[in-house]
Amino acid sequence: MVERSKIRVVIAKPGLDGHDRGAKVVARALRDAGFEVIYTGIRQTPEQIVETVIQEDAAVLGLSILSGAHMVLIPKVLRLLEERGLRINEDVVVFAGGIIPPDDAEELKKMGVAEVFGPGTPLSKVIEFIDESVKRLKRFREAS
């Protein structure tokens, strides 16, 4: 297992959604589990989020969306990451959480989102997901 303290996770709230309790709960749980967590705060643009991922050299990006704009904002973040030279699921793992209908969740997964967590997901499931996902990232495969 990759040492959690070596894993940087950015938790971001894209768009105009101002409800951030869930994102803060996830960020705190990840921090308490030993990950290095950067929480961007609310109302971030996709460009700001991608810049944070790059500046922080994050291995994981968690996007929390409750506004219904997930099919616009998440694909834009994915596109911008790739435009900046980050390969989804090779350089950075992207997951999403919030109110995302199952059909949309499947479509987002086809685009490269590794997992979509809905309300009520146990925090232990998110932690396990990150532990398993980062093993496949190029930077951690090469280090072992």
C-alpha cells in the first residue's frame, strides 16, 4: 500500500454550488486517515481547480457537486486536466460526489471519472477507493 501521507488529495467545489458540508466532511475524513488534503473552498472554476491540482502535484481530485451542473463542469475539468498534460487515471485519479443520477454517473465514468459517490456513502468506502486507485497511478507504480 502506498503511504497515505505521500498522497495529495484536492477536494473541490466547482461552479456556483454553495453547499459544502459534504465536501468538508470528506476532506476531514481523508485528512484523519492520513492523506494530505487540500480543500479549495466553494465556487471554484474548472480552471482554478485544475491549477490547484497542478500546483499541489495532487494524485487525486475529488469533485463535489450538488447543483445539477455535473455534466457540464466535470467534463470541462477532465478536458482541462488533459490539456495541461495530466492523463486521467495515469497521473491523477478523479472521483465525484453529490447528487448525480445513476445514468449520469455511468456517463461520467465513461469519460474517465474513476468513481461517483452518492449521499450516504460510508467514508471508509471513499478511503478504500483512494487506497486502491493510487496503486495504479504511474508515479506510485514506478516508486515501488
